[in-house]
Amino acid sequence: MIRFTVWKSGGQYRGFESSGHAGYADEGSDIVCAAVTALAFNTVNSIEQFTEDAFEGEAAEDGGRLRVWFPVSPGERASLLMDSLILGIQGIEAEYGTEYVRLIFEEV
């Protein structure tokens, strides 16, 4: 199962972490893993390309974990991109079920 955690503080995004593998299908054929990965990396690339917000990140070499955090609260554009990411993850969770992906919000 992919555990997708979004961190917020006082209503502001602080970051997110995607960890684990969906287990929906064999490696290389897992559309749930591919969808979550595409959404997460596209969000990171979009924040970098279209905003001035600083962020830090790390990814596991095996592709099983991506962690991104904002040293300071992100601006309006990065927050909108985060909203879009969450909308996408919620859609995947609703379509395929929490046995493959679970979205979790944590206050930090």
C-alpha cells in the first residue's frame, strides 16, 4: 500500500511524503503506483518551474519513497498545486481503494 501523507501547520502546507508500493499489479505494470508517482513528481516539477517557493526533497533509490517539505509556508501558487495533487490522490484512493493507496493528513 502507498501511504501518502500531507503535512499542514495552521492550515498551511508543510510538505508531503509518498511511501510504499501499491501492490495493485506486478512491478512495471502497476497503474496505481504509476499514477501516484506521476502526480507527485509533476507537482514537484511544477512548483519548481512555476513558483518562487523554496522546498527540499529526497527520494529513495528504489522509488518507494518521495519526501518534499517547505522550509517556509508556500505561496498561493504552490498551495494551489498542492491542492491539485491532493485532488488527484483522493481520486485514485476513491477509484482503487485504501488497500492500495491511503491519503493521510497530519498536523505538524
